[in-house]
Amino acid sequence: MELNQHTQLLNPANSNESLTEASIYSQTAGERTLSLGFIAEYAKEASLKTEGVKSLEFSLIAHFKESLGVEHAGNGVEVAYVADNQALIITVYPVIYYGFSIPDVAWQIQENVKAEVERHTDLIVEEVNVHIKDVSLSQRLL
């Protein structure tokens, strides 16, 4: 379902929002909700399509949640909703293939994630933070 950017807004006044959802509302169509895990999946796909990215890894927080048996959506990606300016902050934890320029790959991840998430959700992405978790010495599959 595609959201119309002219009628859809994040609803910061909804005090019943959970930490894993961002509510979307329209004055004419009622309320819609997007899970932050759903948004994380778009960010994950965009990151993995970036040349030089081998995989995504968990953050320390995700490792801790997993050890407690709590499912963590969007493995390798964290999404936060900032109600003050109605925007998203996305953090990605990639493993990069050896031989690629880390700054170039990080920049391309930022560009890809921002474009894909904004295109699919009509939400504003304020930041895309890239934390390189490792450099892989294994051969890149062609």
C-alpha cells in the first residue's frame, strides 16, 4: 500500500504508540500504522544491494535482546522515530568486502537507504548512520 504524501503525516500526538511503530494518519482515510521493523526491512534490502556490502550484523543491543529471547526486527538495522520533527533515524551495521573503499561504501549505503525508505514509505529520513562492523577477507561472489 503506497501512502499519499499530501494526506499522510506521522501522528506525534498519539500517546498510545509503541516504541516499535510509527502511526500514520490521514484526515480523510483514517489511521494507518507502519511497523519500524517493516521500515528496517526496506533499509536492510537497500544496504545489501550496495556494492561492497557482504552482510549486515547485529548491534550489541540486538545481541543482548536475542540472548534474552526477544525477537529483534530488521537484523543489522535499527530504526528510530523522532516525533519532534516527524522523521526517521536509521542505523546500519554492515560487513564490507576487503578491497572496497569504506567511505565510498558507507556513503552509498546512506544514499540507497534514504532513497528506498523515502520512496516506499513517504516518510522523511533525517539520518542514516553507518557503523562498519567488520571487513571480510572472504572472496566476493560474482
